[in-house]
Amino acid sequence: MHPNFHQKFTQVPYNMGMKSQQALKIDSVVKSYGDVRVLDSVSLEVHPGEFISLVGPSGCGKSTLLRIIAGLEAQDVGSVSIGNSSVDELMPKERDVAMVFQNYALYPHMTVQQNISLPLEMSQLSWMQRLFFVGNFFSKTKLIKDTIANDVLEICKSLGLENLLKRKPAQLSGGQRQRVALARAMIRNPAVFLMDEPLSNLDAKLRIHLRNELVELHKRLKATFVYVTHDQSEAMTMSDRIAVMDSGKILQIGTPNELYTSPDSLKVAQFIGTPQINLFELTDAKDGSHFWGSATSPLNLNKKSTAALALRPEHLIVEAHRLPTCDVQSSAVISRLEDHGSEILLHLAIDGYANELFITRIPNLGHQDGFRPGERINVGFKLDTALFFDAQGRRSV
Amino acid sequence: MTKTSLTTRQSISGLLFSLPSGLLLVTLYALPMLCLFLLAFTDYEMGNVVIKWVGFANFNQILKDPVFSRSLWNTLIYVAMVVPISIVGGLLIAVLVHARTKTRSFYEVIYFLPVTSTLIAMATVWQFLLHPKLGPINSILKLLGLPAQNFLGDPTLMIATLAAIGIWQLIGFNMILFLTGLSSIPKEIYEAAAIDGVTNPVDRFFKVTLPMLGPTTLFVLVTSSITGFKVFDTVAVLTQGRNQSEVLLYDIYLEGFTYAKMGYASVLTLVFLLIIVGLSAWQASHMDKKVHYA
């Protein structure tokens, strides 16, 4: 039986309290390559059974963090604990983690079955039992091998791979390969699954499909997932919590909803959500009051340090029947219509913001509400839907 | 002007475009092969005015020729030593050199030097090194209290000595080929292996490195075998076939250019070609199934 068996299966799901329990704890980890500081004192706690995403632009350090958790790289400073004990001195195989790579990293010379059974063979068979031909003369070899073959078959059935056992990776599609990589990770029943952009080599349709499969898998396994992606929509749709990273730091950790509705910083606000959040620099009058667009009356703000306000596209209101609810209005010209079927995106040139376009989304009700490119309309928003930021990009509350 | 179809016009222009290289192929490769094949059935000797058709006489002579069977045997022994040692050695050195970071290029140059030098020139150096009286190698043997050896005169040592020089020349070339193969193995495979528990270097070599080097190994095997069978320079310079140290190519050279018996030399060449083509085809077809191509 796996040494961590009891610990793993007696853990309380993370949402039932018990703050002291964690599947994974990263404490002030620093990592530099030469003069470049890739990770700058990163700390993170992941609860058992949680699906957490590390998301950020490329080069933000998210993959390095994942590799440090896996033990493929060593941190310069700080420590990593898995299941309440430090793994800093442990080799990757001893850390009770499994990793799924972006390019699958399957062994091309092995069949699907051999790929998946390798981790078990390495851990359950002695080197003599693994010897070609000779190994079969040890009494227990066959028993162990049969058990492993059974486990492999079980896992493959659960992932719909049972008909591909004898194939080589080259004979599989991208989606099948990634499932084999998942199976290889699952077979060891690890405490933590580490996934490094596992879907980004797949085409868009398959990516969405496997996204759902992964979420289902996470529900079924009740295991801890650490998922690295540069695709914020992937992180938003899959995760319990998201850690947004930039330049080697974690900017904010929160549920997808927290990050969307209440970002701590402008960077997070801009990184999360498509289309991107609309950002308005506020014009300061001499008396310190702020004006928006062509509005004649100043914004009723009691925040001195506000430099910019940001509005999600759905909070920029253009429909005539909703305009009266707005606190502020300005005049704008429709530059372009983008029909997405269920909704329409309007690109607006708002007075007072030359050379900039802002986006609003309206539901597509069939009659397009009479919006046409080139048309001049009124646009407005409610103050309580706006997010305000100071000159340093910090949220001013 | 008659109306020709598009496909006809395309095939005509295609043929015209391929004509120059086609001519070169025929004159440089096909015609000599044909001449060789025809000469094998004649008694042609260089300088002869009349050529007589002798049928299979030359082929029959092969079976009775002690020099041919000796040189075939010598060549086989030479190949049996050079091919495995230069492949396993080249792989071993490549794995060691690949792990170096700063000194890697230094080792690459050192091991590759023999490949870049002319074997004829190097053979004279070896001649000095192996000299029964003056050679440093024998001095070392004497220092160690061992009897001096006549490496290039003793019939029991000659082929092994030639093989050692052959290995010395080939091992660096094989190392470079294996280094290229090693560099093309993705890093992630090793990382996945580290997480899967393949941490012992021996396990890693046999589970990951060696299988991933399959295509390289096949190529190295075929080229090394051909190089091995083609041994000539060292024999020509160092032993001149004395004390029964003839090899296939040297025998062909003797028959064709020393004794001027072109007809017989042609048969020997045909046999030589058959051996090489047959062996390479067998290696390629036999190994191809076991080799994985990424």
C-alpha cells in the first residue's frame, strides 16, 4: 500500500474548514538564473483536493515554480512542503507528485501500456526483477507484473484508452497522447498532480473538450491539481482558485470570481477577462475633481489618489433603456461591430479619449438594437461597477 | 503545330529537366557497374589488345584461390573487431562527453582529430610507434617487463593491430554521430523519467537513452560496417599484405593493378560489392523494425 495512503484519503476537502491542512505549501521561494530573478519570494498554500491554476504571461515564472514543486529544479531560497512535510531534500520520484508536460513527454519507443506501467514497475520491482528475461525467474515478478497490468487496464478504461494499449505514441492523436500522459500520472495515485500547459498543443475544439474532461477527472479523483497555463480563460473555467503571476511574483490569489470582480491591481484586472477590461485615464481638473469622457459634471469621487478607472465590457452601457440608470454619460461613435452570435461586441471611440477604442458587449437580440458603425450614441456606466486604480496600478478602494 | 495534352507537355519538360543529372548518373554510376559486370566474364588484362570471353572461369577461380579466402577471412575478423568496439566505444565516449558542459568542445576536437587526418599519413606515425625496436609502445612493454612484440610482422597480431588503428580512426566519427543523436533527445523525456522513478544512470541509459538512439545506432552500424570492409590504407602502408595479412580491397588492388588481371579483379569487386550491399540491406531491414523513429 502506498505510504501516504491513509494521509491522502483521510484528508478533509479543503472547503470544510481545517485551515492547518494543506496539500502543498510554498514558502518564500526565490530562484535566479544568473542575474535574472525568475521567482521573487513566492509563497502559496494549496488545500487538499483543490484545483489551483498558476496563470500569467510567458516568462512570469509559473513553469519554474511548477518545476521546483516537482523537484526538477532546486530553489535558491525558501522551502516546499507536500502533505505537511518538507520535500526540499527529496528527489522528484520521492515527492509523491506526478507531472503532465505540454508536449506529453511520452516514451516514443514504448507502447501505451509500457508508458503507463513504467512508474509502477520502477517503484514495485527490484532491479533484478526488472532484468530482461532473467527477471521472470523471480517468484514474485509475475504476480507484481500482473497486478500492474490490471491497474494499467483499469486506468485506461477510465480514460477510454483500453483499445490503444499496444499502440506507440506516434500512432496516437494529440488528444490521445495527452490522455496517456494523464494515465501515466494517475497510475501512481500521487498527492499532487502538476500540469504544465497540458492542453496548449491541442487544437481549439479538442482543448475545450479536454478542459471539461480534466475538470471531471479532478472531481472524480478528489486529488490536488496545480495547473500552469498562460490562458486566463482556461484558468477561469477550470480552477477553484487562481494565482496570477507576473515578473516572478504572485500578484493575487483568489477564486475566478474574486479575480474578475475585485482585482487587487490593474495588471490582474487586465489579465483576467476577455475582452480585456476597458481602462480610462481620468482627467484632473485644477480643483482635483475627475472628469470622464465628454461628461460636463465631475465624477463624484472621494478618492484623491485615483489615476484611472476600469470597466468590464458588460458595464459600459449603450442601450437606450439602460442609460438612465447610469451615473455618468458621454458621447461616443461606434467604430466597429463584432458579432459573436449570442452577443455583439461594439468598439467605441469615446469623446475625450482620442486614438483609443473601448469595448462593450450587448446581448444579440436579433435586431442589433439599431447599432451601426459610424453612428453617434451615448455611453455611460454606474459608478459602483467601476474599478479605481492609483498611479502605481494599485486598487484604490 | 500539333496540339499536345498538358500532361504530355509536362512529362516532356520534366524529362528534359532531369536529363543532365540522368546522364551524369548513367555515366558515373551505371556504366562503370555495367563494365565491371562484363569484365568479370573476360580474361582482360591491362594492356591486352584482345579480350576473350571466358564465361564463369573467373568465378570458379575464386573458389580455388587461397589468397581470396584468406583476405575474406582477415576482413571478417577485422570487421568483427572494429565494428562492435568502435560503436560501443563511440557511444560510451559520446555519453561521457555529452555530460560535459565547458570541456565538451575540447573532447569533441580531441576525439575527432583522427577522423580529419589522412590515414596514410597517420599510418607512418603508427609504423614508428609500433616499430619492434625503436617504437615507444615496445619501450613501454619492456619497461613493464613484458616481451617486445612485432605488431606489424607477427601473423597472430597483424590483423588485431590493424583493427586497433581502424578503431582509433573510427571511434571519434561514431562519437560525433552519437552526440548528435543524444542532443536530439528531448529534455522532457528525461524529466518525465526522473518523476517516474527512472533515476539510476544505468536504468536511464537502457530505458531512455539507448532506445531513443535507435535510428542513430542503425546508421552508425551500417556506416561502420562499410568502413570496416573497406579497410585498405593501413594494409597498403603498414603490411603490404605480407605474412598473409591481405584484406579484400588489398587483394583486389593486387590482382587488378599489380598483376594487371582486370577480369579476375572485377569478379572480386563484384563479390565485395555483394557483401557490402547484402550486409547493409540486411542490417537496415532487420533493424528497422526494432528502431523507433520519432
